[in-house]
Amino acid sequence: MPARILDGRACAQEVEAGLAPRVAILTDKGVTPHLAVVLVGGDHASQVYVKGKVRACARVGIKSTNIEVPVTIAFSDLLSTIDELNADLTIHGILVQSPLPPRMDELEVSERISVQKDVDGFHPANLGLLVQARKGGLVPCTPAGVLHMLEWGGVEIASKRVVIVGRSRIVGMPLALLLARKGVDATVTIAHSRTPELPAVCCEADVLIAAVGVAGLVKADWVKPGAVVVDVGVNRIVDADGESRLSGDVDPAVAEVASVITPVPGGVGPMTIAMLMQNTVTAAELQSA
Ligand code: NDP
């Protein structure tokens, strides 16, 4: 029987709807949650991602400001732009769209954003709170979205064996911390490009999460029958007929083996945006308390 599809769009809609009362309370206090998005250069894919975030802001009642700077901007000027946004009391969240030009240090950018406005959750202080399993930090959006979608879909996580393929600071690593937390209680394995016998490692998973960036990497025979499969990957590929389309990291044939699967598009992507909205509202609440 083909896998049940976890509908990320439906789940994201519920998250966004749940933010309305919180936005209303802020508005009553004279506070409009406000997200600043910095885009360096005119990369088409990044522009599409930014547009999606701006549209979500409008749906939720968050004000958004786009700051587009040329790809030639000096790194010091980009940091100065972040300093200005940090100092602007009307702005509650700051996001610098990835990827940055290779000459720029993304870690330095993450560290420059004020911890309270770090709605991506990439500042070392927010990641440190995640490591310590402490409340009050802003959690990276994609990992938070994956966990929320699994819970929403009724997927049991406690005591399950989770394998995450990918160990990035944006997805794989914080997701592992989130799932291994007390109260979530998964037993987590992190795999990566140097993991020997990757298919066999994946086969051990009750919940298999692919966050790699290689289209169709995870094959049907890497998946234990009945496992839950989460596909974080977003890869642009060109079909045999010359059509360009999005593909996840999971081969479509996996849907015949898994019990539950997330689609691409329409799975983790909308959840990432919904969690960004949630983080922005949380940041506005914390800054206006
Ligand atoms: P990174 O490139 O930062 O990390 C990729 C990870 O995959 C690395 O840990 C790498 O291993 C591992 N890897 C690469 N190739 C292989 C392989 N052949 N076998 C096993 N492991 C491998 O990517 P991100 O984490 O930023 O993103 C991963 C994917 O998720 C991308 O497709 C990205 O577009 C997508 N994404 C989707 C989001 C969404 O909202 N849906 C949000 C963010 C990302 P190593 O560390 O050894 O190099």
C-alpha cells in the first residue's frame, strides 16, 4: 500500500492560523511584528524563497521589509546593515537569506544578528540553548518544522530509532538535538557523506530523515518497510523531456515501502516558513514584554 502523505501545506496553514490570536494581542499593545529580510544579490532561487516568506508575513499580519543589497557589497557594509537592523526597535526579526557569496562568512553573519532577533535560530547562543534543552531560545525553522509536522501527523517519535542523513548546522545537527531531547525521546543516528554502509544504516530507521541535497539519493531498498520518511531536500533537476522541476532527496519509489512520507514540494518547505512566522511572533512578544 502506498505511503500516507504528510501534507506540509495543511499543517503550515494550521500553524499560521494559530498565530492570529498572538498577533492580535501584540496589535492591541501597539506592536506590529516586523521581519527584515536581507537579500544579497539577485539569485533567482533566493528571490523566490524571499517572496514566499514575504507572502507568509502578509497572511499572518507580520510586517516585512526587504533589504536588497548588491552582490558586490563589501562584507563590512553587510555587517553594518545588520547593525542598523539590530538597533531599529521597530524590527523584531532579522533574516539574511542564504546562500551568501562564497567570500562571505555565514557564521559571522549569524553571530552578528542580535540573539533576540535571530529568527533563523542560527546564532551560537540560540544553538547553545538548544544543546542545553533550555526554553526561551529561537529554534532553527526547518528542524522545528519537521518535528511539528511529525507530531501533527500522529507519528510516534518517543523510543523510535531515527536516522538523519545530513549533519549541517542548519538542518541535520539541530534536528538531531531536537529529536533526542528529553520529552521527545528519539534515539538518533546522524549519518553523512563519510558514513560507511549508508543504505544499511538507513534500513535501521523507524523514522528516516533525508537532509542531503542530492536528488533521489535515498532508494526504496534503503528503507525498512513501514518506516516514516521525511524528505527535507530541495533540488532543482531537469527531466528527460527537458522540463525543470523540484526533486527531494528521496526516490519516488520509496512511497511504495514507507508507511508515511513527506512530499517535495509541499512537505517540509511550507513548515519551514510557518516556523519562521512563529519565531518572528515569539521574538516580537519577547521584545515587547
Ligand atoms: P548542506 O550541504 O549544508 O549539508 C548536506 C549534508 O548532507 C552534509 O552533512 C553532507 O555530509 C551530507 N551529504 C552530502 N552528500 C551525501 C551523500 N552522498 N551521502 C550522505 N550524506 C551526504 O545542506 P543543508 O543541510 O543546508 O540542506 C540539505 C538539503 O535540504 C538541501 O537539498 C537543501 O536545499 C534542503 N533544505 C530544505 C529546506 C526546506 O525548507 N525544505 C530548508 C533547508 C535546506 P558532510 O557533512 O560529510 O559533507
